[in-house]
Amino acid sequence: MAEQRVIRELKAFVDERDWAQFHSPENLAKSISIEAAELLECFQWGPDPSAERVTEELADVLTYCLLLAEKLDVDADQIVLNKLEQTRRKYPADQSRGRSTKYDQL
Amino acid sequence: MAEQRVIRELKAFVDERDWAQFHSPENLAKSISIEAAELLECFQWGPDPSAERVTEELADVLTYCLLLAEKLDVDADQIVLNKLEQTRRKYPADQSRGRSTKYDQL
Amino acid sequence: MAEQRVIRELKAFVDERDWAQFHSPENLAKSISIEAAELLECFQWGPDPSAERVTEELADVLTYCLLLAEKLDVDADQIVLNKLEQTRRKYPADQSRGRSTKYDQL
Amino acid sequence: MAEQRVIRELKAFVDERDWAQFHSPENLAKSISIEAAELLECFQWGPDPSAERVTEELADVLTYCLLLAEKLDVDADQIVLNKLEQTRRKYPADQSRGRSTKYDQL
């Protein structure tokens, strides 16, 4: 499985602090939204934030995503690949090439 | 590097549709927030959504996170591990065990 | 029009600081998401935040909403009433009473 | 009080459907984030959405904000004015004129 070392280290970090009690799927979903907004804040007034700051905020979003994947007992890479397969069908390359239109308006 | 197959497949998917033009770091950050809210919507009125739906929405958030990591030329697992190291220092295990208090209120 | 005093004071505040230049509809939309997440953060690990903190974060969301309404030249109260009229039709009282189901699953 | 008619109509709408049971402060905070992201989605791939669509999504955010204000028993306009007073002090006009820098970096 991918990112096994990361998941192991995250779980150890959480267990050392007895924080698993706070990590319901709902709390993790709220946390992902909260961190996603801190990432968005890098771009609040214009498009040129420091790469370092963006990277740090992205790491926070990913951290909570991996904790939620672990909680749901799914593999993060595998669910992305599964979803990609679905999305291929909704956005056939020949119809959607170069267009950002949402699939139900193609 | 972790998730190499996933990144390769995502890039191929994006290139086939000529969508890289839409994937500025800012647009990807907006997308992460948008998908994070769709994940949160699973829990909008209560805590028991179908695991299938939560998994699918989580996959969407992860997809945009991986695209942004690729755009910034960083490894998703590595930046999570780097951030974890920082967080260990802000949340010493002995002071934060069992407490959800934000670190500047410890 | 409702909230005329509030809009006037917000505009004066923005003009004194020459900040209107940053207030594109897109930047205001990003700001609303960012502040909404700070409000959500009051509830990140559990349901009992201080009313004072929630009120302050709600004020931030409302502030950016009013700035966007002003930018779009619409009246905040009127657009809420207009949308309510639409929603009455999507959620007929007799079919949706006591149910939180999204309207297309009624 | 401002927006009394709007609050009255929103309360009537909610009561007719027996939906107050779902409107805990936390669920309302989640709803505000969810709707804020739908507003942001108007700008996901570029800056020129239809004003009609933006107005409708803004109305949804405002609706939940007013429901939360009502739940907290505060006046939406008053809390914005109170917060503005605080913000005047953090962003003195002479120091912040024309600059979007966050106040602790002024």
C-alpha cells in the first residue's frame, strides 16, 4: 500500500497524544474544510503567495485527508484511481478537450 | 516516490483533455475548498452518511491535492512528514495528551 | 433599503484605506469561504464554543457578504427573500415537513 | 431592528417544515461553509460567472447567516458594526491605506 510510512507516523503521533477520540469522520471532514480555507487564504488578495506557505497549508489538508482515509479503512491512492475511472466516463476526452465546462453542461 | 502511478494517471487524464491550462495553483486551491465542502455536506444535518459517499468526496479532495502537489513539484507524502515534524514540536506529547486545545492555548 | 447604515459604514471604512481595489467579486467570494471556515473552526472538535467567538466569526462572514452584495449592486435582504420564494416551491411544506432530505430526494 | 421582515419569513418557512430541529449552531456553521463553497464554485476556473448565479449563491450564504444570527439571538447588522469598530483599531487608516497585508504584518 502507498504512503504506509506516512500513515504509520500519523497514527503514532495521534496515539502518543491520545487524540484519536477527537477524530470522528465528521470532525475530520470539518478539519479538511478548515485547512482548505487556510490554503485558499494564501491567494485571498492575489495570485502570488510564497511556495513555502502554500506547501505548508497543502500539507495540513493532506494530513487530515490521510487520517480520514485511515479512519474509513480505505487506501488514499486507490480511491483516487477509482474516482478517476468514473470521471473518465463523465468527461470523454473528445467532448471535453480544452473546455472547463461541468460535465452536465457538455 | 510515493503515489507515482496515481500522479502519472492524473497527468495523463489532464493532458488528454488539455486541462492543465485551468490548473493554476490558485484554481487548484479553490477546487480543494470546493470539494472539501462537498465532503462536509455528507455531514450537514447529522453524523451518519454512507461510507461510499464520503469515500467518493474524499477522493475528489485528494485528487486536487495531488494535482497541486505535482504543480508545486513537491512530494505529497514528504510534505506531510515534514509538517508532522514541525507539529511534534508545537504539540509536545506530555503537554497535549488527551487535549484538543490549540497549541497557543496549551 | 435595509442595512443602509451598515453598508455606508463599510464603504467608508474601505475607502479610507483604499481597499476597494482588492474587492473583486472573486476575492470577496474567496474571503467569504475563508471566514466561513474560521466560523466552522469554533466547532472543529466539539459543539460548545463561546457565543462571543461564534458571533465574531459570523460578523466577519456577514461583512464580506454585504461587501459582495454592494459590489453586485443588490440588496442583501431582497435577494434572500427572492431565494426563499424559489425554495418554497422546491420544498413543499407537506412533503418536506420534519425531513432534512435534499429536495431532489424527497 | 434591521431585516425583521426577512427573519420573520425565514422563521415561518422553517417552522412550516419543522426544520428548526436541524438548525443547531454547528449545523448552521457547516451550512454556511457549504454554501460559501458553492458561491466560490462560480469562480472555480475563471473570473466571469453570470451575476444571476453569483447572486443566488450569495443569497444562500446570507440565508444561513441570518438563521444563525437569529439562533444566537443577535442582530446581524449590529454585530457587523461592532466588528467594524474592532477592525478600525487593528487597521489604522494611515498605516494600512492601499495595502492588503494582514494586520499583524503591517
